[in-house]
Amino acid sequence: MIQRTLRLIRQQTRVQFQVRLFNLFSVGLYFIQPAIFSLVGMLLSQAAGNEKPDLVYTVIGSGILGMWSGLVFSSLYDIRGDRRDGTLELIVASPTSLGAVEAIRTMTNVLTGLVSLLAAFLVAVTLYDYSFVGISLPAVLVSLVLLLVGLWSIGVFLANFTVWSRLSGNYVEFLEIPVALICGFMYPISILPEWMQAISTVIPIRWSLEALDAVLMGSRDVSFLLERWGVALLLSVLYWGMTRLLERKVHDQIRVTGEMRSI
Amino acid sequence: MNNDAIDVKNLHKEFTTRVGFWSGKTKKTTAIEDISFNVQRGELFGLLGPNGAGKTTTVKILSTILLPTSGSASILGYDVIHATQAVRKRIGFTFGGARGLYTRLSAVDNLAYFAELYGIQPEISHQRIDELLELVGLTDRREDRVETYSSGMQQRLHLARALLHDPELIYLDEPTVGIDPVGARELRKTIKGLVAHGKTILLTTHYMAEAEELCDRIAIIKQGSIVALDTPASLKKQIPGDSLVEIEVRPSDLVLFQEKLQGIKKHAFDVADNDGNKKISVRTAHPEEVMKAMAPFITSQLILNLEVRNQTLEDVYVSIIQGDKT
């Protein structure tokens, strides 16, 4: 079972890279777009009177924005591509569940998005002399892993809607910027109106991101971090649970509507 | 053991589409209407019908891609609605056209991916992929991206994909579409070979000669309903009149010929446009009577072309789909 799962991951990832990821669109998605946001963020920070731009929120935030955009668009285009190419029907009618295929794809997209974050860290270290001295690396890693798990759980959850119908798939695309705004990718979430903060409490990446930002700014407040990590993990598990419930419904629904091909 | 590979009972499928954005009204379209048929193990069964008749919808329900609105269908004893996993492991299918492949991948990579979706062990799948590429004549191009293939090559790769897990039952939806005559002949030979190896095949095609050559039995489907089901030979007998006489005349002479043919015993009579002329088709059990009536015109050169032939499956198909015009 484990061997079979590993083989499936290997094959799916290979297809993913060959079909979707190595193209110019991905370069724009994972590098150019975050670079633009990073630049705008730095200019805004300077305009606000800061002599040095706030690295965590501008540079690292734009890297995370790159990961998020990469996840939304890549996952969306995977399913759109399958609809267009007629391969979605073949996957659905194979003994492997579409849910498993989507989970692996989303994981690949999330991990690929790490290049945005790595590039952002490199920019921070090389151009702005950002230093990791005094920062708890284990805490960074835990926050980062929970961020990835959170992105993964939201990605598979949203993938259901993209599979469900072409129209609902388009609505998923609209979520890219609103989620980035209410989760405080590029600024402290505390500056948002309370009602916006309230909405973001149901999104796991808001919590792991808050922890990551705090750790990168040198915080060692264990109770603060544990609370954020715990909520991020709990919400991720919740999203996975909802995904499992949705998968069966979506599978039956697309077999009724025949929404597996583009017209 | 039940000898049915496919058992379809009163299968019905409706699609509901939304009309307008605000109204909330829906429109129902019936794709197939209470169809029933069975296919025996080892049989090559043809499903024929015009575009939109419901052939592909039927195949998709039998492939577990679609759910029927009502009725039931079982594949090798497994219900297509509830036992989807059992059905999926045992069937292979191709849908007509170029879609259904990752065109940026090579043939080998496509097959390796689908082999994994079917849970085939790598040591088996490697050998199987080699054999199948050999079978469909793509060994030389195995590492090339599929986007560089001709449509015929893509069709052959579809077939290889459908056979990867050695399924007992194979659906072939217009497998020779876009393939040149030589390639189509090769593919038909391959299909015959599969049946000789005990596979059951459900074939949909628009090519009547292909259906006549390959199929043990044929169902003709029209507007979602099966309107004829029998062996090709029996189907041809169902339409009265063994022979078809086709007479090509100028439009100005049509009335004259129609009058001449009025008194002759015939089962069907049809007039169609043919490159600016008119082609009269007379289906009859007594072609000699038609020939006798036409004899004076042959010498006067009023007849541009005349052909007498036995009825083909295509004649039967056209007669059933269009209805007799006697």
C-alpha cells in the first residue's frame, strides 16, 4: 500500500512537472508576480516613513503570496487542462480515486511554491543583509511546515469546487487576492478591521503565517506560538475532513451532470 | 455463471441544464430513453447511430463516468452505479478524437502514468507497455511527445492505453476516426485479434462497412432509443427488398422516370440530389422489372448512370434512421 502510494506520488509529480510546471507561466507565477508585490511593498513601507523596508512583511510576505497564487492557479489549471484534454474522465473512471490524484497534485503545487519563498529568503539575505541570528530555526521550520500543511488542506478543499463545475472553478480563482488580503500576507493582520480579522480566523494559513512572522521577527513567546500552531493544525485537519466529505458528493454529482469535459 | 458481459435494462439518462442566469429555470434533455440490451462474453457488439443519438452517453454510463437517471446496467456481473471500483478494474475504453492523452508527454510516459492509475506493478507495466506499443506500431516513436503524433497515431495510442490493464471488456468509441484506410485496416485486424483472445468489445462507429465486417450483433440507436438489434445479416433481411437499383438522371427528366417506375413493385423509393443531377433509389425484390422498364432509356442516353447491387448495412441503417420513403 505504501509502495503503491509512493509510486503514484512519483508518477503524478512527474506528469505534473512535465505537463504544467516547466513553462513561462509558472516563472511569472512563482517569481515575477511575487517580485512585483515585493517591490510595491517596499515602496509602500518607505512611503510610510520606514527608513528600511519591513523585510518580513514585504519580502517574505511576497514569497508566501507567490506560494498561494501558485497553488490557486496551478491547481485550477490542472483541472481545467484535464477537462480540456479529456483526461479528467479517464482519471475519474480509473480505479484510483480522483481525490488521491488531487491530493498529490496539490502537494506538488504547494511544494513547488516553496521556490517563491526560498527566492524571497535569498533576496532578504543577499540584498538586505537579513540575518537569522537570534531566530529560532526549529520554530521557523514548525511554522513553515504548518503553513505548507495549511496550504495543502485549503488546496484540496478548493479543488473539489473546481472539479464540481466549470463555473464554481472560476469562482475559486476570485479567492486569490481576498485570501491574501485578509490573511495579512504582507502586513500585520492586526491593522485590518476586526470583521476582516474574524473572517480570516477560519483560514489555517492565517495562523501559521502569524506564527512565522512572529518567529522571523525574533519572538520566542512559546504560548503565543503554540496557540497559533495548534489552531493552524486543527483547522487544517478540519479542512481535510470537509474535503473527504465533499469528495464523494462531487464524484456523484459530476457523474450526474457530466461536467468532466469542456464543451 | 451468467454469460452476459453487459446487461442493460431500461437505461434512461436525462441532462438538466440551467436556462438563463436569474430565472432558475431548467431544461431537461433526454440522451437515452429506456434502452435495454445485453452483450455476451467474447462478443463484438456494435452500437450505431447518428451524432447525438446517445451512443457515447451509453458508453459513458457503462464506463461509470456517468450515472443513469433510471434503469440499471451491470458489467461482468457488477453494477455500474454501486460497484464502480469492480467495474473500473475490468474495463478499458477509448473515446473518439484526439483528446484523452497528455500531449506534452511521450507515449511511454502517458502509458506509465495510466498504468499507475490502474495499480499495475512496474515490472509488469514496463513489459506490457513495450508489447502494446509494438501491437499498435508505435515502438519507433515511443519517446516522442504525443503532440507530434498524427491523429491516427494518437488513436492507436488510445487503444494501447485502454488495453494496459488487460481488461476483459473494451469499449471502442469510433476507434478509426481520423485514421487513413491502411491504418484503419490494421486497427480492425487488431480488434479482431482481441476478440480472438476472448475479449468482449462494444464498438461505436459511423462506418457501416467497419461494423458489418467486425460486429457479431448490432444495435441501431436513434434519438436515444434502440430501433433495431440483430446480426448484420438479419438486419439486412429486416428491410424488405433484397436489391437496390440506383438510377442517375438529369433533373429535367425526373418526372418522366418517376412515372415509369410507378407501376413497378417496390419496397422503397427515394430521390436525392447528386452533383447537380438526381439519383433515384429503388429498393425491390424484383430488380429485373426495374431494368426492363429502364431499358429503352439506356439506349436514349437519358440515364447517366445505373447500378444494381445487393443491400448493404449502410442501406439498412439509412432506411432505419431516415424512415422509408415509399
